[in-house]
Amino acid sequence: MGPSVDTKNRRLSHDLPTPDSESPLRSRKPYKLSTLCATVENPDQKDQYGSSSVPIYQTATFKGVGGEYDYTRSGNPTRSHLEHHIAKISSASHAFAVSSGMAALDVILRMLKPGDEVIAGDDLYGGTNRLLAYVRNHGGVTVHHVDTTDPTSIIPCINPTKTAMVLLESPTNPLLKIADLALISKEVKERAPAAVVVVDNTMMSPYLQRPLEHGADIVYDSATKYLSGHHDLMAGVITCNRDELAKQIAFTINAAGNALTPFDSFLLLRGVKTLAVRLDRQQATSSLVATYLHSLGFKVNYPGLPDHPSREVHQRISDGNGAVLSFETGSKEISEKIVGGTRLWGISVSFGCVNSLISMPCVMSHASIDPATRAARGLPEDLIRLCVGIEDSADLLDDLEQALIDAGAITYNSQLNRYVRVQPDEILLEKAVEKLAIGSIKTRQEWFVSAPGKVILFGEHAVVHGVTAIAASVDLRCYGLLTPREDGKMSVHFNDISNFYKEWDIDTLPWKNVAPLSKDKNHPPELDQPLIERLLEGPLKHLESTRESTSSLVLIYLYMKLSKPGYRPGFNFTARATLPVGAGLGSSASFSTCAATALLLLQARINVPDLPPPSSDGHIHISHEGRRAIPPKTAEEINRWAFIAEKILQGNPSGVDNSVSVFGGALAYVKEGFGKKSGIEAIQGFKSLRFLLTNSKIPRSTKQLVAGVGQKKINEPELVQSLLNAIQVISDEARRVLADPELSRETLLTALAALIRENHSHLVSLGVSHPALEAIREKTASPPYNLSTKLTGAGGGGCAVTLVPDDFTTDVMQDLLAELSANNFDPYLTAVGGSGLGILSPHDKHRVKRAERAVPGQVTPPKSPREQSVEVYDDTLRPSFETMTISELSEWAQELGRWLYV
Ligand code: PLP
């Protein structure tokens, strides 16, 4: 009813009273719903002329003061009639008509306030999800999506004080999943008495289901569908029995101004009169169509079929099976042909019309949901949805059969003397190949991988403003060891970050939320946010948002995305690094590269090449000590996944760090914008150079430093532009000399030293140096060292890089290292421009039994309680890898056997 009407004075439902019996011997039965639908009568609003049809009060205002109506936004007689009628057929004492189904939900969701929690189904109408996401992102409301076909799945999410709303749909569209509205309402009320149970009843309409009778507090329908029945208007209706809720709803509708117009109220009222007769016919035909498709052998979703998993629940809470069904053909192409081949069944979104409709949800109504989420919800790409109308059932069946035949989905079997389903060959084939692939992964093995960090040699900061940056790999590496587990668990161990260890049962991961990507598919550019949220709310819930938990997220996310259906091998992944973490040396990218490589190997998505046979001298020859043993295609695949991992860790990475980590060497990078396209280009012929990396151990905020330079550019545009131009010249020159094969080593080093000094002085002018970095620079520049140093990366702390000439003697270097350490800096003598990603060849018999590997005189450490509880392979590298000191790590790894590099 319109808001200007006192809600307390409303009559209760069913005020079309069954006339009293005139004789106790001839009792009168209560009117049936179809009678109620067809009879529009409101004893409180008799028409002055006795019109049979409610007139349209097409007016915005009403004259006079203190009358029942004053302004149509607040109340209108045509709408009042409609609302009264809707309340009557919905077992409700209050009803409201608004401009669409989504407007109805919007009104309801406005009851929420920041801090509230909502529990909602995981198979809701797409528009509902969209609005819920808005409320979550802008209204400070938490939304838990659960599988409402299992009433117990709701219970863990119920918070007695915070759960404010539970939002249900039954049956769902287009999968026809059933939620036990009665049981869920009861469970919610017992645990969170203040929570409001809301049901979207669009798929059923009040004729077939009245959730208020089962304990729901608020019910809404997209009246665009069955209530109207003719696809000639948009409307939404809200019903409830609780006065205080009705007051809030009335307030919002009046305040927001989305009440239904008088003309649409009239049309909707007309539609509702035939609701029962339409649905009776539509349901009867639906049942025929569902049975027909089922008998052909298609997988059909319809609650009226004997094999529907929740048939009994649906029968208990509803009066019919509705007129929407869906079925799978096994092939997207065949489905497209069927949908395109029907004549009577119109291709259209929506449902509830007198005309029959056919659609492919994944291509049409649900196309706005990304494919990963669709797959996660179990929405098959080949699914066809049928919305049955009131046409002659024989015509509809005939039209459908013709389309099935034309599409090759069914064929005539003369022996059986009937049409039978054709199993799509490609599906069978694909399944067979999949099985073969899984079957062939017999022996699972341990994978040991490593990847370098990076330094920016030239162009940091300026790169943000369009200048070319030169980055190179640094021979301080992250190492990742993936060891199989046979106990159905995955675990991670980050020794060097607070010795973090955590394990998960693989089967309890939220597999329903993941759409695995087949081998030929790339990960889309955007991360699967719903999966990430699910993981953060589920398996990673109790971990603080730290580097450890985000690194775990990388492992779980990539593992789930890369998994083949039915193949979920258990494993442990231990990562360690000789790289300082968080010093701007690309430690996260090298971790990402290791994780991506190990998981791609685990899932046999990439193969490592066989080692060439030993030559006659007994040695194995691989070009450039293993360089280029991993083919570019494999490296590119790894790089794509490493970038996804970086996205999880960094948010918005440039792609430089992971590219350097995978490909090694050096590359030139330009950021998109400033009239340039983003680009990463390898510097061919880059010669490995010795560098001293000195970590000042001064923490800094890259964001603040970048913002500082941005501000300087605004304040002193000319100065900053001239510095940027100068840095571009340096980058260009560096790129030229690094790649010039004619240049002598000496000339190269002299040129680089000068460029380093020059670039550093520009960075000082940009205001991003730090006294600690200047101290390192002065120390290295002073006699007898006379070396050139610049800050690298964001500056303001972090690391400095010092070029070390080939003839720099070990003794002098020892002195320098000692002096730097004495000043509380961490110096690392390293090479720049070396190998990228490496994989320890599994073909080389490097594996030694655990006992054999024990260092003489040293006792093999006893198994830890964790090791005792899991299967530890005898030939695993894990115990040594996890107990090795960082300083021994790289040499130990090198000696294990042959490494293959990109
Ligand atoms: N709820 C369900 C189940 C729907 O199918 C739809 C529309 O398709 C809506 C709500 C939204 O209704 P409307 O399009 O009238 O806003």
C-alpha cells in the first residue's frame, strides 16, 4: 500500500472472504488461489461507478488537504488496488509495487547498515549478485555466499548479532536448484532472531509458492515475469507480514521514488488475473517437455522429474514445478544450433511470458558473469534454458524435436523405432584424452626450481614518467622445492619468513568456486576475485594478511586454477631465498616464478626436455651451461603464470620483474602512456657483469617516493623534465653499449661506470636518495676502491649497486665488504645479467638417498612431528633444503646435478 496509508489499518490477507455458510449442512470451502487471482476486489476501495476493471488514475497529484492520496510517488489508487491484490494472493498483510524486480531488491537491501552481514545463495540471479556486490563494496556490508541446497551450509555463517539478512532463491534460475525455505527460515530464526529472511520468489510466483507461509519475513518477485505474463511491462512486488518491516519499506519507496506508475499498475493487475490459468497450462507443458528430453537421455533440470535431487523438498514448500527447465546437450555448438533452429520458441532473455522462450544462459542472461564464476557455479556452457509458454504443447514439442534433429542432437534409431540422443564425439574424445593424460602421470616426482631477482640498472623513477628503464637479473635467487604428498594435503613452508608452515586438506578447498583452465587456455588478465575472496574467507581466514598468507594464496590460487578435473595431487612447497626480501631486488617475482614453474610441472602443463645423451668423453653438453635448455614457449607459459602470481602479491605489477626472473639477462622496459606503448625488450648479447649490491637496510615506502617525484614534477616541471630527458639519454646509451658486440670489455665497463654516476646524481636531484645510500656511495668511491655506485629501485633506503671491474682484486673486495658490514650494511657480491629460471633436471641421477646424503660425523636429524605425520620420501631433497644455511644454499643446489635454464 502507498506510504500515506497507515499500515496498521491494513486488512489482513484473504479479505475476499469465503461467504459464510447459509446452512451448517452445506459448508463452503475456502476459495482457491485461482479464484483469488481472478477476482480483484477491495472492500475498502469500492469504485464510485462500480467499474469492473480498476481504472487508471493517471495523475501525479490529488487535490485537497488530508485526503487519502496527495501525490502519486507516495500513493495512487490504481497502485493501491494492485498492492491489495498482490497481498491477498501472497498470504501477506502488506504489499508494495515498484518499478522492477531489482528496484524491489534495492528497497529491501536499504535496510542494511554498515557492519551487517548477509548470507546469500551462491546461484542467485546475476543482477542480484551485482547489487549485493555494490552494497558490499560501498555499504560496509559483508556478504557470505553459500550453497543453499544444503541448509546446514548456512549455519557456520550465522552470526547471532551481525547476521541481518538471509537472501534465498528457490528454485534457482537456470539450474533449478532448491533451497528448503522452511527449514532455513527456522534455523536462521533460532540462531539470529533479528535476521530478516528474504526470498526472491520470481521463478514460482505466489500462485505456486508463498514463502511467507514458511517463515520468510520478506518476499519479492520480479513481476516483469509471471505476475505480468506478457512481457509488456517491468515491475517488482514486495510482500511481508511484519508491520515494522512494512513501515521501513514504505518509507524507502516514498523517499527513493521508485513506486510503480499508475499505467503499469493497471497492466500488472490485469496480468495477475490470469496468473493461475497461464501457469497451470505452462506447467503441464513443461512437465511434458522435461519428460521428453529426459527420455532422450539429456541431463534435464526440472524439479518435477523423479531424479531431481531436491524433489521432495520442493514438493513440500510449493504447489507446482513451474515452467522453467534447463538441459545439457554435451556440446556448446550443438546447443547453439538447437537454439537457433527453433521457430516457436523465441530466443530471448527473461521468462514468465505467455510465449515460449529458449536461450543459452552462458551466452545471454548470464553472459555478464565471467566464465570462471559461471563454471565455478556449475553453469555448463552448453546449457539450454526453456521457458514454457501457453502455446499448444504438441506444437511446442514438435518444434523442439525438429530443432534437435536439425542440430544433430538426436537421431532416429530404426531398431528402437524412436529418436535417441547422439553423444557428441568431441566430448567423448576429450574425456578419453583427459583420462589418458591423468593415467600417464604415474610417477610423481620432486621438482626443484630456482629463479633470480632483479636490479634496475638505469631509469628507476623516470620509468614512471615514460623513460626507458634497464633491468637485469641478479644472481641472488629464490629456490622452490615441490615434494609430493600422498595424504591428500598441500602445504607450504617458508623457512626464511618466520619459518611459516601451513597445510590444507585439498578436498576442502573451495573447488566449487574455481573454473580450472584447460591446457590450451590462458588465465584472463583479471584475477578471479570471487575465488580470492573465497580463499581469504575460507582456507586463509585465520592468517593475518601478511607476506606469508599472500604467498600461500599464490600457491593455492595457482594450484586450483591449474588443476585438471579429477587430478588433485598432494604436495609440499618450500621456498627459500638468497635474495634479501623486501629490498627492491624482485624477491616477490622470483618467488612467483618458482611457484608458477613448480605447479606447472606438478600438473604436467610443461615438460622439461630430456638431457642429451652423454658424449664419448662422459660429459653432458648443454649449450651455455644449461642456458636455453628450456624452450621459449615453455618460458613464456611460465612467465604468464608468474605474472598472475605477481598480481596477487603486488596488485598492479609492471611485468618487468617476472620477465627478468624468467628470462634472465637484461631488458629494456617502457611503461604505457606518454605516447608510447608498454613494451619489454630483451637486450641481446648482454654480458654478465659483476656487481656489489649493498642493502642499506633502511625501510622505505616506494609509493611515497614515487608520489614525491610526481609532486616535484608539478612544482618544478622544467627541472624535472630536464632530469627525465637526461635519464632517457643514459638508458639509451646503456642499452647501446650493453648490446654492442664490438665494444671492448674495458670500454664497456668505463662507459657503464660513468652512466652509473650520472644516473645517481639525477636521482639525488629528484630527491630520492638517502644519507645511508650516500654513505655507501662515498665509501665505494673512496680510494683505494674508486668504484661507481648508484641507488637502485625506489631509493630512500633499500639497495645501492656498485659496478665491479673484472680486475678488482679479491683482497681489496674483502676489505670493502668488511668496511660495509662494519657500517651495518649488508653487502652481496653478485653477478648481474645471468641465467633466468632454472629447473633441476629430473633426468639426471642426482638423487641420493637421505641416509647417504648425511654428512659424515653428523647425525641425520630425527623426523619432526610434522614429518612423522606426513610421508617423507626417502630420496627427497626436502630435509637438506630446509635445514641448509642461506650461505650454503646456492652451492649446495648447484652441486645437486644438472640445472636447465631458459
Ligand atoms: N530475480 C530473478 C530471479 C530474475 O530472474 C530477475 C530478472 O530476470 C530479477 C530478479 C530482476 O527483475 P527485473 O528484471 O524485473 O528487475
